[in-house]
Amino acid sequence: MKRKKIFPMSQEELETYPTKRLLARLKSLHQCEQSFELSDRDESERNLNIGIIEFKESVEWQTEYDKLKEILETRKHIPKKK
């Protein structure tokens, strides 16, 4: 099954999203592969998806992750029922 492509978003746009959608985006980021070198892709595929976040070792992934965490820290936390 193919994963949905993750594109970088602005801080302002992310802040308009409800918490549930931000958490889904965070989950998608966590599902990215660690690096191109550890993936099963050929070298010819290296630059095919420019502008798409695919690997955790990329600057884009780290920037997007930091933005999400910063926004989620400002949201209200409701503990799960036991």
C-alpha cells in the first residue's frame, strides 16, 4: 500500500487545522523511512520526489516535525478514559 504524500506546509496553515488532523499528520511523519540510504530505492529514484517529505533525516522532515510539535504543545490535552 502506498503512503499518502506529505508536502511542507506553512506555520499559519497548520495552526488552522484541528488537533485531530495535526495528530494524523504527525503520525504520517512518523511513518516516513529513516533515510534514502536505508530504503530499498534505486539511486535513479533519488531526485524524483522533490518537494515531498519522505525521509526522517531530511531537513524538511525535521522542520515540519518541529512546527507540528510546537503547535501541539499549545493545544489542550485531554487524557484518555480508563
